[in-house]
Amino acid sequence: MVYFLIALIVFLIDQGTKYLIATRLTIGEQIPVIGDFFLITSHRNRGAAFGILQDQRWFFIVITTVVVIGIIWYLQKVKHQPNKMLPTALSLVLGGAIGNFLDRAISGEVVDFLQFNFGNYTFPIFNVADSCIVVGVALIILDSLMEIRREKQIAAAQQDHEEKV
């Protein structure tokens, strides 16, 4: 249950921040937070990451529905394992996916507002849901790498034991 609570918290923070941006700033309006490096910028995205696949609303709705169902199924499967990184990561991805899904389903676009500039390069504007999805995926990759390492250590220990016997 705690993992669905994490997903709910991610979803609520995401939707709350998007609501504040959508209702208090006009599109394109910027609030400097750390000079020109970090700004709150009201932006709308009708596509996916980096603005790709613009105006493919139904594609995103179908894909996200499948992904959310898959995450919930897999989360149910792994939630009782001693390793807590994977279900926590899945919770972050789930909360973020549902947050962006709701935006697309209701309005056909996602509210983005976190803007970072690195000199002349402006990183694509994103939101809390996007951040949680990226962190969740990074943790899933880290967990997979750690699992491979654990399996190699177990195999080496078993081989060592067999050689001694």
C-alpha cells in the first residue's frame, strides 16, 4: 500500500504545481529563481519528451494506459520483495505517468514549467511528473545493474562452494 501512496503523493504534487502555473501565470511568463540558470516558465506541451510527436493525443492515451496497467501489475508482483528500490522506482514512474496522462486526457496538453539554461543551451521545459518518471527509470536501471551484480556474486559463491566440496 505504501507504494501506491508514494504514487499518489507524486500525482498530487504534480497536479498541484501544474494548477498553480496554469492559473497564476500566462503562457510564456517567466519567474527567475536562480538568475538565468533556473526559471519557472509557463509552457504547454502537446507532445512527448522534448516536444516530439506533437498532437498525438490518442496515441499517448493508449500507450500510457498500457504502461500504467503494466506498472500496477508489476508493482503488485514485486512489492513484497526485500529490495525496496524497484517498487519505489515503479511508484515514481506510476505517479508521474498518471499525472501527465490526466493532463493529456483532459486538455490534450501537458503543463510544463521547470526551465534550466546552460549558457546558450536551454534544456526542454519539464514538470514534476517528468522529473519523477526520469528518477524512477534511473532507479530501475540502477536496480537492474545491482541485480546483475548480485546474481554474479551468488553464482561465484556457488561455484566456490562446489569446488571446495
